[in-house]
Amino acid sequence: MPLYHTDDQAMLADTARQFMAGEGAIAKQLRHWRDTNCKDGFGHGLWKQFAELGFTGILVDEADGGMGMGHVEAGIVLEEIGRNLTPSPFLTSSVMAATALGGASAELKGRYLPGLLAGDSVFAVAIDEGPKHRPERIATRAQRAGNGFSISGAKAFVVHGGSADMLVVAARTAGADDDADGITLFAVPKDAAGLSQDAVRLVDSSMATHVRLDNVAVDADAVIGEVDGGRELLGRMLNAGRVGAAAESVGVAGGAFDMTTTYLKQRKQFGRLIGEFQALQHRAAHLYSELEIARATVIKAQQLLDAGSDKADLMVSVAKAKAGKAAALAVKEGVQMHGGIGMTDEYDIGLYMKRDRALAEFMGDLHYHADRVARMSGY
Amino acid sequence: MTDLDAFRAEIRAWLEENCPPEMREPVRGDDDLCWGGRKFQFKNEAQKLWLERCAAKGYTVPEWPTPYGGAGMNAAQAKIWREEMHRINARPPLSSFGIWMLGPALLKFGTEEQKVHYLNQIARGEIRWCQGYSEPGSGSDLVSLQTYGEDKGDHWVVNGQKIWTSYANKADWIFCLVRTDKANKYQGISFLLFDMESPGVSTKPILLISGNSPFCETFFDNVKVPKHQIVGELNRGWDVAKYLLGHEREMISGAGGNDRLNTIGAVLARSGLEDPVLRAELAMFDVDALAFSAMGEKFLDEIKVGKAHPAQPNMMKYAGTELNKRRYELLMAGGGSAALEWESEASDGGSRARAWLRTKANSIEGGTSEVMLNVIAKRILDLPGA
């Protein structure tokens, strides 16, 4: 399959681009919710509009009422989200939780998917237990109790946890903390007894929670997929989140880059447009090169994932690492090339820097994924 | 079964039957490649046979039209051809500047007669070409070139000197930029073809830091070039040169090159990798290398359908050559003192050290990295005054 968008995908990109640039614009969403100190950090009205456009069900099977599309299409929406810094629960709900629910029973799908498709429900994923992404180590335990399970443990920095109607919780039903096997995924409703969350606002104005699970009782039918055999489904959910975050990073980078090159063509110093200076031209050209490569890597990973290729794991990590690297460069160069004004809150370029930092950590940073590439390559 | 599936089956069967086992061994250096030409010594019978079999089917240049020696494959078929070649690790039957550089320029700018004549020779590996571009005073500022062709009615008389002419001493013919109008800088250059055995042509290999001499100084002393050996219009050779440079930059970038998926970390790990900092650097490099392989694939896909920015080869050249220099720095670091060996049999005549030094030219030849960045800034980013 060629590494560019099909006509249908290009049409979807047009729709997403117009929508995010209009309804999802920085002034209308990110700044608005930040400046009104919103507890969600995003607007539920916009989430309903996502649903009307079909975005919320983009990865949900047609048989389940969704669009039945793939990671390329989800990435198209995410790239525009990134470009406009549009806050939304799309990545956690429609990409990650939806991927997990794809492997759930008909009963669970029936319970959660209609709310997602309608834009009424928000989901979060509770995997990591510390400040760094370490899904290999899961200490949160779920023990059989009565008809179901009792879950105890703690999850850290759960994005949108406080806004979520349901959390996908990765817990251990067997084995030691670092074992690959013995993982089970649970759909835990927000009002489950014993579930408590402390909200934290992050640098990019998004909201996360620290989740405590204290003998949270769930029925057996809250299990997503298989008991003890959840590592594979967890892996699928992680891949979806990683390649999705990479696509959003490419959008963040593209937005910062466009702002910056526009500025280079407007700002004058020493009687010349600063874009005339070769010191800046070369850096901008290098950045362009890095962004192009990141974009190619992301679409390659999306296609491999959609095709179910056994090379997808490797390329997803390459994509998350490369997109993170390129986006970090884009926002750093963006602020530097804007000069003093780039340090002001009034200018948007700093918002790109903040979002990039949060996205970099989400589902594993450059270091985590470079290490993973090395391990998968046999060293 | 779709047409493409049938095509794949046909290619697979043909390769199975016709690609000699010796031609499925990895290429260890330029020495293992078949460059063709009047003076070429085949390394073995298999190499000769492989060239002849491919040439007979048009497979040395699968995408060229059949009247010009190609197989007339479309983009999808050519991709299948590459994939099937890759699957059995087949060596390219023929490597040449004729295929990579002159051929595409002739396809675009040549007369029908030139196409039939020169392209078929290239496809069969009969004539080996070299490129006469740079001059001692005209490197990055190529357009200032001084080699002059004086109009003598039915021919030009060419005088001057070229430098960095790759394999000029092994080539049969040269495609050469010659000034034919001293009053016009850009529109005073013509693109001429002539035989390196013409009276007045001489070459002198340049010894490089690698200890090898892939480049020559090339001297023209009253060389007679018939008028029909011009490609494109008189004084418009710069257009041909620019077009051709795009192909050269694409080639040097390594896009579409064979096996890039074998990460160097994995290669070095086989001989033990004890330094965690080096391992980390390798991992970072492999991220970039695997990412660039996706870029190469995307670039070729987009070129086929005209979606690539016309200046994109400059980006590919920049990124690909900088990456290759990093690759060899790491290979040297991974090899330790053993990588320093210059002559021993164990080191294959110091092949790693020599290759490391060779890569330093990647970001100079065919347009320096700095020139590539200038072009990106001007033509893609549209920055002011660039």
C-alpha cells in the first residue's frame, strides 16, 4: 500500500482540518477551558460534535455501530487535533479504550459503546503506576471474590480519569509484578465503591488523576477479554495509543512549524526579515526534514498496524520515538526563533511546547521507545 | 488472483529459475557490483550470466519502455519487482550512472534517436558513463563552470578541466556540462555527450583519504564533439543538469536502497556490546534509520504519482547522507581498534575504515548538505532572500 492517503482519507482529512481549525481552535477550546479553570480541561459540547462527525466511533466496528476504520483514519483526526491543540478525550476514549472494547464481550460493548458513539461517554485508561510509562510492570492486583473480582492498587497520571465514565484498568490476576502473563483488563465504572481519584492539572492544562483502588468490587462481566491473558489486548491498546500519540505529535510539530516559518517571513531585525538569515534558514530546513521523516514513519506504522503486520510493534515504537523527537525540536526551535515574544503567554507557540511535553510522556517517551527498538532488534 | 498477483508469481518463478546462487550473496562493496562497459571485467561467470539474462528481459531497467531496453513496468509492477528481488537477496544485475542519472535525463530531454541509441546501450551494460560537472573553481557554485566548447560549425571544440569525475578512468563515455555562451551564466551551458576515447581526453585518479581513488581529474584538450551529441537545446543544459541532479541526490540519499532494516545495533551486538552509552546511541540511531527507511518508501511512492515536492530529493539527500555518516561513526566505535586495521586480510583490506572515510564525501558530492538546506529553505519553505 503506498504511503500516502487514499482519496477517501484525504476527504476525511479535509473535514477534520476544517472542523479543528474552526470549532477546535486554540482560542475557542484550549484557552477557553484553561482560563475558566475547567475541571475536565475540555468541552463536552465539542465532544458531541466529534460524535456527530462520526469521529468517536472511527475505530469501532461497523457491526457495533461505528465507522470501522483504521489507525490511519484515527491518525488523520489526531494530527488535526495536534495542529490546533484541541483538548478532547478522543485519544483515551475513541482510540485506546475503543481498541480494548473491540476485544470485549457483546454485553460490555453494549454497555459502553453507545455512549461513546453518541459523544456522551468519556473513557480513560489506567495502566501506569508511576511517573514513567512502564506497562511491563503491573502491581495492581485483582483477586477473585464472590462472583467477580476485587481490585486493589494505585494508578498514576491517568489522563482524563476524573472526567471518565469508565476506566480501563490493567490489573494482575496472577504472577509477579514483572511477569508478562497474568494480566487482566477490567472496565471499572467511575462510581465503583472503593475507587477514588485525586485530580492534578498538568503543564499543558490537561487534567489527570492519581487513582486509588481499594478493594474495588467488579462483576466477572467487567473483564475485557480473557482473565490472565490480557497482555495481548493490552499490547493492542498500547500500540493504538502510541501510534495515535505519534500522529498527534506530528500535528503539534506541524502547527508549531507553520507558526514559526510564518513568523520568519514577517519579523524584521537589522532592517531585514529574519527569515533571510542563513543561520535560521538552515535550522528551519533541517526541521522540515525531520518533520517529513516523522510523518512518513507514522503513516508507515499506522498502515502496518491496520494490516496486522508482525512488523507493526517495531514500527510503532519507531514512530512514537521519531515523532516525539521531531516535535520536541519543532517546539524548541519555535520558541527560540520567536525570540522574547515566544516566551509570552499571549503567543500560542509556548502552548505547543507544553502540549508536546505532555504528549512525549504519554505512552512512553523517546528513551523508552528507543530502548524498545533496541530490544526488538536483539540488543 | 489479481493481475498483480499473477505478475508477482511470474516474477518470482523467473527469478527462481534465472538468478544464479552467487548473485544472491550480500554485496560487500563496489567490487561486487556489475558496472558494465567496454573495459569491465566480470568477477565471475554468474555475474555475466545474470546481467545477460536480465538485459534480455529488460530487467536491468524495469521501468523504462521496451523500445529503449526496459521492461515497461508500471509503478506497482516495479515495486513488486523490487520486493521479489529483495526477497531472495538478489544483487542488482547492473549498477551504473547511465541507469541512475543519464537515463532519466535522456528519457525527458533526449531525441527519439538518442533514446533508442544510448538507452539501449545503457540497459545492456555496454557503455559505462561518467559525469563531468564539478571543476576546480566550481564546486557548490557549479554554475560558474568554465570548460568551454567553441562552435566550429558541425562540432564543438571543448577545452577545460573537470574534477571529482567518478570512475572517469573506467568510463567509456561522459555526460558533460560545457559552457557554450560566455555572456550568459545560467543560459550559457550545454549538456554534451562524448566518448572518453576521443583524442584530447585524459584522466588522472585522485588519491583520497580512504586510500582509494574513485574520482579523477579529467582534462579536455581540443576535444571534438559532433553537434548531434547535445542533449536538450543549445545553452539550456542547466535545465537538464538540474533535473539530473535531482536523480543524483535521490541516489546518494540511499532511498530505495536495499536492506536498511538490518539495524546496526543488531549487527554490532553480534560481536558483543558492553558499553551502555554506545548501546543508547545505537538505539537512537536505529530509530532514525528505520524512520528514514519509511521516508524512502514514502518518497518513492509519491514520486511515482507526482505527489512529491519537486525539491524533495534535496531533503532526501541531506537526511540520507547525514544519517550514513552517523552510521559509520557508530560502526567505527562498535568495532573499536579492530576497525582501525588498514591492510590485513581479517579486515578485508581495512574495508570498514575506508568505507567510514568514504562516507565523509556523501554530504559534499552532488551538492553539499549546506547547499541542500539552502535549496529546501528557498524552494520548499519559501523563506525570503534565500
